[in-house]
Amino acid sequence: MAPIQQVEEEHDEEQEQEQETSLNTEKWNKHYSSKHKILFVGEGDFSFSLSLAKVFGSAHNLVATSLDSQEKIEKKYSNGISNARELEERGCIVLYDVDVKVMSQHFFLKTQRFDRIVYNFPHVGFLYPENSYCQIQLNKKLLKGFMTNAKALIKKDGGGEIHVTHKEGDPYNKWDLVRKAEKRGLFLHQSVPFFKDDYPGYDNKRAHGKLSDLSFPVGEASTYKFKLQTSLSNSL
């Protein structure tokens, strides 16, 4: 074997060993582990899922979805497509045109079960003033549909969690997030403050209208962690 060829093959073997070691080493960022199979929904420009993928060193356990098509994402976000491509290069499955209100019937998602399902700042878009009755009802309907479908896709072994990061205060407390979950057989396991800086590279987007690529002030927000009611029964 020629010396140059031998050096190249040894280098390739070292890279493969490093990648295998990286995949087998569990890494955490806040509530999320590289060992978790995680579904991200309503992902905007995919910067949240990419943030975790970079910390984990891999995205092989991640599935990131958007309500928008690839064409819409390209028009709405300056980094949306490049973020999606980088996720795919790291092993993530990226899906477009996924509506959280019917996602349990999606041809691929319905065959999967997840340790974590993550929805950051759910919102239907600015159709009416934020604190108007009509706007609040539309957002409540969105949460209802999401919870029903997420429940069908979460693992039933007691360890699965559905995470919703939600702004606090008026009018967001009128969305009845916890009550909507309870009516669908989910209980609030924990609520913890959300800090954007915990996820380097995450850029929360308005997602709607002419200013879709701009961030909005997070302010006071929390991540609500829900589990199946059966998990509560089994622990008693």
C-alpha cells in the first residue's frame, strides 16, 4: 500500500472513531439530551433545533418540522434554508408543511414515538389584536389541536414529555394552556423559566407578516413540561 493512501485511510478511520464516540457520549443542554428522540414543531427558521444539534455534536435523534413549505421559508427567513441544510448534514430529519393540529396523521410522524416534543411560542399569527377575544380563541384552538396530536406521538413509557414554551402575563395567561392539556389527558409535570441565552444561536422569529424575520421580545416566559396522565397514576 502506498504511504499516502495508508495515511488517508488511517485518517478516515480516526474520523469514524471520533464520530462514533461523539454519538455514544450523552450530552445535555438544559432539559434535552443527545439520547432523547426529539420532535420540534413550528420551528420557524430552525435555529432552536440547530442550537441543540451543535451542542450534541449530532442531530441523528432529531426531527425538525415547520408549518411552511421550503419556498415560504426561503422568502420569510434569511437563514431558514441554510439552517435546515446544516441540520440535515448533521443527521436531522427536516419536514415541511407539517400542521401541528393534524400531525399525528403525517405519513412519517405517525410511525414514530418521541421522548420529547417541543413547541416554542405557539401562535396562529397576528390576525386580530393580541388581547382580543378572537385572537385568544384562535390561539386556544391551536393549543388544543397540538396537545391532542402530541399526545398520540409521545412515548407511553412514562418518560415522554411535551414541552411548550409560553410567554407569561396578560393576555397569554388567558390561553388556558394547563387546562387545555389536562382536558386531553396530560398533566403539568414542571414549569421552569425560559432564558433564550441558554440556547446559543436561537433566534426567535415573529414568523408572520412583513416582519417575519425579525425577533420579538421574549420577556418573561416559561417552559411547561407535560406528561401523560397514566404516568402520574403509575407513580402513585
